[in-house]
Amino acid sequence: MADPASKQINELEEQLQRRKNLQDITNRIHSAQNIKQILVDLKDGILNLFDAYSITIYIVDRMKNEIFSMFLSGSTINEIRVPISNRSIAGYVANTGKIANIADAYDEKELKAIDKELVFDASWDKKSGFRTKQILAAPVYHNRKLMGVIQILNKKGGIGKFSEDEKGFLHEMSEVLGVAFFNQERFARRRKTRFDYLISRDFLKEEELDAAWEESREQKETMEAFVMKKYKISKDDMGKSFAEFYRCKFVQFNDKIPIPGDLIKNLKKDYLRRELWVPISRMEDGNINILVDDPNNILKRDMIENLMKTKAIRYDVALTEDIIKFIGYFYQSPEDETSISDILGKMDADSDDADEDEDGDIVTESDSAIMQLVNKIINDAYARRTSDIHIEPNVGKKNVEVRFRVDGDCALYQTVPYNYRLALISRIKIMSNLDITIKRLPQDGKIKFRRPGGDEIELRVATIPTQGGVEDVVMRILAKGETLPLEAMALLPRNYKGLLDICEKPYGMILVVGPTGSGKTTTLHAALHHINTPDRKIWTAEDPVEITQYGLRQVQVQPKIGFDFAAAMRAFLRADPDVIMVGEMRDFETAKTGVEASLTGHLVFSTLHTNSAPETITRLLDMGIDPLNFADALLGILAQRLVRTLCKNCKEPYHPTGQEFDEMVESYGEEDFKKLNITYTDDFTLYRPKGCDICDKSGYKGRMGIHELLVASDNVKRMIQKHEPVEVLRQMSMSEGMTTLLQDGIQKAIQGITDFKQIRRVCIK
């Protein structure tokens, strides 16, 4: 047993060694060139002073009222940010200035005893596999000013809280860090360039920046473009540096931003390119949002405010190349040399001098500028793969909004000054052969539009009177599509084989169901393409004929003259058909004729607007269709939806939380999910959207189908004859192998083609 004297000597030696280590790390902290070296490079050295497993050092971001730390993930430096509030342990320490010494981070009673709002965020533990136990966190101050927070986790070989000695030692370390952070902040204030963020994060060295000023001038490049290219700085990091320096938002080029027609109509393209600024929108609070290369340039701001005739302007910053891209995009149509500003300039240079009478328009529908504007809207919509164009006039002096629906989502494309709304609507009505004098009743029409390249597209037009005596117009682009093969329909193996089997039957009824725009016609044509052989006579009745296929005899119905789907079907039965496709079963007569045709030796395809395959059966029976005949006729029902697919270029793999996995299992159905043989393990991976230039930062590109195929087995036919309810039909079909829309979607999310969020958007459980 050691005597008391030698024990005391050992303790003194340990204290001296600890002091020596503290002095050594203190010197290294004060000689650090930037914040990144303290938060990342020196972290392990500081941790060695404490008998603990992990350490996090935060620094304050006063502008955002947050504290942040940096950590190395592979070769990439990432940030973790925490609001300065009592909702987290580090945030509480920063907010109150008190030391937190916690025995168990997962003990809610202990946390609530400190502060009733305090909670522990366990997401980092789940992600890293580290289990947090004890936490000791202290604020970092310099001259009573908060500089950050230091937090150590998990005592080595101990239970309970950190000791008073360890608290005291942490306090000493916080004082050292306070001086270091103050010096870094003072150094940053002295530098004051828009590249400070990059230097403080060690993306760039002082000497590299000094050399870059001269080199960029020699190469006649902007400083930021040269630095990004030479030192491999990402656009996002350069943006953070600009945003921090100018204290405003950094905006990157995005062609989804609507063209601000009313703001640019009196501005010249060459002038904006020379001066490097551009208006991008009128904000909800009435301010004009302007992008500029240097928001601190007072002379430029005065000039902008004089030209825009207002001081209600919010300035944001962008790279020179992105400002030039915005100007080129706003002033140049991809199909046409005529720009928005040129068109609006031809109409009237100053809409403020227009007649105050709400019904008075400063241009007419026959004006060449209005014709050009409508043509440009249609051409731009087609170039962007738009399905629907929405023209939305507003009451009073609010601008007309034009929105495009692409891949199922609506986005604002451009605004047109309110003075032109009557002429714009009238021009579209004239092109659609509609009555321009009727403004209080809805009207439907069609436009055949020839594009500059010579190809023709068709648009279905609907006008609807809206509040305030104005009319909305919605134009659906019915582009002539190519027939997709069934293999390209993203059907699961069971659904693909089942659909092929029923398509090859000699007679019966096959239905494809789903909401408008869910790809029903595309699927029907894919099925017809599979059976389209010279020995089969196939008639189709469609409204309108969107997809043309060699070998089919396709008919456009004309309900206005009495030639509807039922009439077309009766005509087909006299024309020796093998296969009949009817665009939609809208009424009892069409459905009844379809059932009779399928019983008399014909294969009948059609569509319905129902939510699921089993619901379709009850819908038709409720229409009055005879259950016995319908049971004999039915071969199968395919329900489908379209979901957005993840961008293949940038989709990001991640390990979902247990809660996320459980939610997915619950949605799928626990018993059915077990059959997939998928378990939650550490390497279970899903994918989520990230965003890149290819997908316009959305993370999604294109759409795919999710399906639910009900095959009319003998059991299902018996249930139809008994008029069983939807739930009984669904359970029977699922027991025979049917996957619901939600299950089909979840399987495709697990495959990484889409994500669970998109599936939930389109599926009802």
C-alpha cells in the first residue's frame, strides 16, 4: 500500500503534467490561423486534457442567433448548428450563461429539473451509433460577451456527474477559448473582404487570397470565378462567404424563377449586363427584390432606386455569371429572339398612364404584341415539358400570373402587367374559336398551334369566370406522344406478368383507373401496342386523340354533335372489331355497352376516374351495371398514379431512423412487409432528394407510375355477383397477391427510385 507522502507526490506530478498539457494546447489554440483549426484540427488535443470520450466546441453566429461547430465527415467539413434557446443543452448554456452538468442525457426528469423546455436531441446518437450519457457544458465568454460553448461527453470508467475539479478545469479551458475566439473575431473585422468566411474555415489561405487578386486581373476573370476554379471552392461555400459579408441572401441562377415582366419592361438588356444587376420579383410586402454583384455599392443603389422609382427595395447578392444568366433568361426565349421586355415595351412603355377604367385595356387582342406574348408563353411551356398552362388574372391593379405545371407541380413562370389581362384572355379565346363576348359562363375549346420548328401541338382550353369579373384560362398541352412499351411502365414483376396475361385473352374487359393526368391513356396505348398485330382489328374512341399508333383505327369523339363514347362504341360493334378501346366510361350507357361488347367476344379497354381497383367494381355496380354480366366480363383493373422520381445525378443515400422505418412498415402493413424479407439493419439505406443543376435544385426529375392490379379470379367474380363491399374485395385480392398503390410505391422507394414522401403525397391508405 502506497504511503500518503508518495501518493501526494503522484497527485502533484499529475497536476503539473496536466498544467503543462494545458499550456501546450493553449499555445496551439492562440497560434491557430482560423476558427476551423480550433474546431476541427485541435479538438482531439483539447479532449486529451479531459478524462472523457468526446468533445464539441461551438462558436456563436450572432447574425443568425445560433451556435455552430464543424466536424470532419470523410474529407468534407460539415457544420452542426443549434439555436440559442433552452430547447437543447448547448443552446441552454449559451442562452443562460450557466454550466450544465448532467448525469444522464436521456433522463427527462433530470433535464426538466434544470429547465422545463430542455430536451436532448438523440438523432445524432442514432446516426453515429454513439450513446451519450454524461454531459458537461460551459459557456465561453470574453469580457462578458458570449463567444461560444464547450461541451464534453461521457466520463471514462465512471458513473454519475462530472466532478467539481473537472468543472473547474473546463472553466479554465473556456477562458482560453474566449480569448482565442475574440482574437479571431478581431482579425476577421480587420480583414473585411467578401472571402473572410473561406479563410476562417481554412478553404483559403491569406497568402493565396493576396496572390489571387493579381492573377485574376491578369487572366481577366472575376476574383470569385478565379478563386473557385483555382482552389476548388464550391459555389455553395462561395455563396455562404458572400451572404456573411454582405449580410443578405445569396441567390443562384434558377430558371424556375418567374420572369418579372412588369419590372423589366422599361430596362435595357445591355444596360443591366454592363451594370450587373437585375430585378427578380416583387415581394409580398411590396418591396422589389433586386440581385446585384455588390449590395454595398451606394452609388449603384442610388441609381437603381432612381430607375425603379422607389426606395422599397431588398438587395440580394449573386455571382456575376449568375446575374448575366438571369438577364439572358429574362430577355431571351429559348425558341424565339423576341424577349418579354420587347413584347411588353411594344404594348405600352408606361402602364401607369393607362385608363383607370377597369374594363379599359391599353392593347387589343389583335395587337401583334399580344399575339407574340401568347405564342411565347406556349413555346416556353412546351420547351419546359409543361402539361398545363394556367393564366390567372387578379382583381384591381394586381398583375396577371402565369403558372406552369411540370411533373405534377405548379410553379410561377412569369407575371404580366394587369393592363393586358383582357387582351391576353381574348387572344386565347380567339385562337380557341370561343365567344369573346361571353364572360360569365365557362367555355371549352381547342387550339392547334404550330411551333417555330414546324411541328404542330394541340392544346385543350378551358375558360372559367372567377371572382371580380375576370376569367381564368387553363390550357392543357396535348403533345403528340410516342407509344411507350409496357416494359417502360415501371411495373413490378407480378403486375407486369398479370397485365400481359389478361391483355392476351380473346375477350373481356380491362379497366385502367386513376385521377386526371395519372397516365391512364399512356398505359392503355402500351397495352394496345403489345397486342397490335395484323391479325387483330383494333378501334379506339378518344377525346382527344393524343397518342397515334400505326395499325389502330382511331376516332375523335365530338360530344357537341351527339357523337359521344356510347355512340362511337355502337358504331364500332357494326365494324367487325376484335379489340375496342374507349377513352372513358363516363355514364351508364357507355359502361353497359362496354360490358355487352366484352360478353359478345370482344376485348374492351377503358378508363375510369376512381381511387383504387376494388372501388372501381362498386362504382360500376352502383351505376346500375348488372353484377352477373359484369363478373363474367371483367378480366382485371389496373389502378395507377404518377410520382416524382429522384434525380439520378444527385440523389443522396442515407440511413433512416428507426421511427422512419417503423412508419414505412406500418403504412405497408406489418404482415405483408414481412414477406419482403427486409429488416432494419445498420446498412439499410434509402435515398432522398439533394438538388443539382440538372434537376433545378429540386432533387427530382421526371415521373414514374405506381400500380395496383386486381385480377378477376373466380373468387373475385363470386364476390362481384354478391355485390360485396370494397374492403372485402380488397382483402380477397390482396390474399391472391395484389399489392396496393401504397405498397407498390414503398417498394419503389426502397429500390431508391423515389422517396416515401412522394408516395404519401399521391396515395390514400
